[in-house]
Amino acid sequence: MANISTKKRIRRALLVCVGLFSLIIVRIAYIQFVQGEELQSLAYVQQTLDRKINPKRGVIYDRNGEILAVSASVETVTINPTNIAKENKEKVAKIFSEIFELDYETVLKKVNKKTSIETIVRKVDKEKTDKLRQWMENEKIVSGINIDEDTKRYYPYGDLASHIIGFTGSDNQGLDGIEAKYNEVLSGVQGKIARTTDASGKVIGSGEEEYIEAVDGDSLVLSIDSNIQSIVSKYLEEACIDNECTDGGSVIIMEPNTGDILAMATYPEYDLNSPFTINSEELKNTWDTLSQKDKNIALQQMWRNKAITDTYEPGSTFKLITTSIALEQKVVTETDKKGEFVCTGGIDIAGTYIKCWRYYRPHGAESLREALMNSCNPVFIGLGQKIGVAPYYDYLEKFGLLNKTGVDLPGEAGSIFLKEDKVGPVELATLSFGQRFEVTPIQLITAVSAIANGGNGVKPRVVTAVINSKTGEKKEIEKVETGRILSEDTASKVRDMMTSVVAEGTGKNAGVEGYEIGGKTGTSEDGVNTNKYVTSFMGMAPTKSAKLVILVVLYNPTGEGGHQGGAVAAPVAGKILSEVLPYMEIEKTEDTEKEKVEVPNIVGLTVKEAKKILSELGLELNINNKPEGMKEAELTITNQIPNEGIILDKNSYIVCDVN
């Protein structure tokens, strides 16, 4: 019995051993054939010590070859804590804290870690790392401290074109603007330095390094002209400060034949070399008290490119679109037929009475040219009704106003229009003179570029060429035309009428001596019952063969100059064009100098008295807030723009408030 019992125990023991051995075989097979590739990869990662080499981002040039963004050579310091001798750890931490101005205790913790690699400091100037190299030589420390090449983005012009160029993060990743939109083109391919180590992080064998070179990013050529951009930024800032524009402003200048954006500025701008430093003096004083959420909101607002991300009611500048459609549809055929239209101060549309802005002194009999010069709402309401909803929307589509333009910048917004089947007589009426819908500045200037270039739609662009970092080959990006919108004849007629708006109408203050400027002013409410306004001017020059189109938009001007486009936005365009046109070597169309006059003081005078004085000087009077039913002899002027002593061209006008 004992033998039988012993045999059973031996048999059971053998079965257990065979079972365990089988399990081991199965486990080995699973590790080898199922997990083998993954574990091999993990082993490689564990046994190799990789230090990344950042490539240089491509250079960003303006159209003239000026550098707008470039990567400068800097260095990054890392350590292999396990390769630093125990007796050296404290003095290594001490020298790091001294040279790079770091907290000693924080650095010491990194030096004492058991990890294979720790970053001490990124993107420091070579002057500092040279001090570290000298110290290492003096102390005879040859392992554990790594100094590798790195790059740091630098913007030579600071805040110039900040909302176009954008910026990068600490990892050289594009975060906004062109830097973000073209990140893959600009960023290049990382290189690395690799060494084989054991599990503890110590170098195996001879310690020879494998060096894989980084591939630098390609460079970009922009359509932006840094000189024009500087002029635009200067006068936009001046306008926003002088007119107390609480919500800033934007200006775009575009080449109508190519879609090239020559300048695009949003005020206030920010420093690209310090993009996380807020540009608001008011916020700077309370910045440390804000929550992280509020700080992020403020920064996002600062980086916001209002020229492409914000929509607004274009107001009377949109009458250029209604005029173009009406002429193209032959709703009206002549531009100078006196008496074809009559302004009685307002017009009844489906039971809703819509006033002309000069309802208190109606324009009376007008031609189409005069209606555009006078910015007479009833005339454009009538044109809209004759055109009809369906044809009007067809042209909105052709002009690209129902879709994004596709400009090569991040964050572009779309327009806000009622759906076609929701548009009734009143909605069509307000649409025809530019209210109760919203577009972006880039959409509007792109649409008007078709008028400027003879009727062709064109896609706006900022990048015109890519330069290969390896070969230096420059690849031009072709312009994109979106199709014919208007006939040459229609476009020519509208441009001619725009010339009259600046020469004799509401856009006089945009005139530049010796140049033929065309334009249209605009004023609209910023939302419903907000008591905020958006004032704007759309222009082109020279009118007959336009080389540029300009749009000035100022958000909520609250200064003494009021909020009318002709008084506030048009002068900004005039100042910009007075410098840009000569810079572009555009020849003057006339050499005769306009007669100058000095503005007199008319505050305290009655409107009747002021008109007599101004008339003798060759100036005109425009009243902002004339009450109904009151005679000119009963109204006293309380404020005037421009002020006494300012020199103006003869035939300019003075804007005033009365009571």
C-alpha cells in the first residue's frame, strides 16, 4: 500500500511539473511571438538615451525680402542624473542655479532623480552655456551634462503684423497666425542624438553617439509689404486713440488683381516676442488678481484678428454692392439721369417707414450718382425692391459674401445673413443699404475688389511662395480667380461713381491731392440698441485702374468727432493713402494743388450764421443730430470737427452737433 501511495504522489508531482513547464513554455511562446515586437521596442526605448535636436523653423519674409520671423540659434541643457557622480551632484545643482538663475532646491531634486534624462533649461543664449562648458572643463566633469543646439523664434519688428504672423510656443509649435496655419511647412523634422544605456541609465560600451541631423523647415514669402504695414499700423493706432475707439479697429489693403493682402492691421497689436504679455494697461494693473480662465480669455481677445474673425454691419459701404447688382441686372442703366430717383425723406415698405439719414432735409430729385454721393437710403431700398430677393442672393453668392473667403489665416468667420426664404420686403430693404446682416472685413474688401479689377472674383491670400530649405528653390503660389461677377462696363461705372463720392460726396475727407480716389463711407449700429457704432470707409486708388483697395473699420468711436464714416474713418484712409500711393510709385493724375483754407470757430453760432461763414470760405456744413421741425436760425452749434485752425482743402466739410 505504501508503494502504491508513493507512486501516486510521484505521478502527481510529475503532472504538476509537466503542467508548470507547459505553462512556462506557453508564456515564453506568448512573449516571443505575441508581445515580442512590442517588448523589443520598449527595450530599445529603455536602453537608448535620446536627446532631440530641434530644426530651425523656416524664415518668414515680406514681399520685399524683409525678415519678419526667424529662428536664432540657442542651446538646451539636459542631464543624465545617474551619470553624475554622487559627490558632484550638489555643486552641479549650484552652478546651474547660478548661471541660469534657477532655484537651487528645484534643480537639486532633478539632479538626484533616478530617471535617464532631465531638462534643466531650454533655449538659452550660447554666452551662458559657454560658462557652463568652461566650468565643466575646470571641474573635469565629462559625463552626465548635455548641451545641445536648439532654436528660438525671433520677430525683428516686434508687434508689426502681429495678427498675421502669429507666434510659436516653447516647443517651436506654431500657435497662431501664419505660424500656426503653415506649421507643417515651417517646422521641419526633428533630429536626435542617441546612446545605448543599461537599465540604470549608464552608458553601455564605448558610449559613441548616433547623430541624426535635423531637417530645417521651409521658408515663406508673404504678400505683406512691411513698409505699407507700418504706415497702416501708425494711422490706425492714431485713429483709435484720437477717436476713443473702445473696441479697437482694423485696416486691410488688398491688391485687387491678385488678391494679395499688402497690409492687414488690428488695433491694439501685441509684441510677438512676448505674446503672453497682455497689451492692455488697464488689465496689467489687475492681472495678478485675475483667474486663469479670465487671463486666457483676455489673451485670446488680444490675439484675435478682427479683420477676419469678427463680423459687423457694413452700413452704407454695402451700397456699392447694391449699385453693382442694379446696373448688372439693368434695373437702372444710367448713372447721371437727373430726377430718375426722388428722396422725400423716407419710404414706406410693407407698413414700415424707413427714413433717409437726412430725413429732415430730403435730397429731392437725384441721379444714381448723386444718390451714392449722398448715401441716400430710400434710393437703394427702391433698387433692392426692383432687383428682388432671388437675384440679389444669387449675386451675394457670386460676390462670395455667403461663404468664407478661404484666406490662408486661421480663425476666419463666416457672414450672417437671413436664409433666402426668410427675406421679406422689409428685410430686403435693410439689406440693400447694408444693415441687419453681418460680414467680415475680409469678405467685404474681397467683394469690392471685383469692382476694382473689372468684375472678376479673386481669392485673398497672404502667402505667395514657399522656399525649400534644402535646395533653395522658390515655388510660387498661383493666384486663384473665383469667376466673373460683373461686366467691365458695370465695374467701370461703379468706380466712376465712387470717384464722385470722394470728390464731392460724403467721402471728401479721404481725398489725396493729385490722386483719383474712389470710395464709400459707412456707419452702422454695433448690435441692436447697444448705443455702439461701427464707422468705416471703403476705397480704391487710382479709380480707373485700381492698384489697391482699402477698408478702414473703427469699432465704437466715442470721441468728440462722433461716429460718422465721412468724419471719422475717411480721414484715416486719406492719411494712409497719402503715404502709400507715393511709396508704390503710383503716378498722380493731376498736378494742380487744391486751394487750402483754415477752419474757423463756429461753436456758439446758429446753423444759418455758420453756413454763411463757411460758404464764403468754400467749406460745407454737415449736421449730426438736427431735430425735426426746427429752423436753422433756431439751432446753435455746440461742437465742431475738425476744430478751429485746422487746414483743409477747399470744398471739404465740417461736421457739427447742435441743440
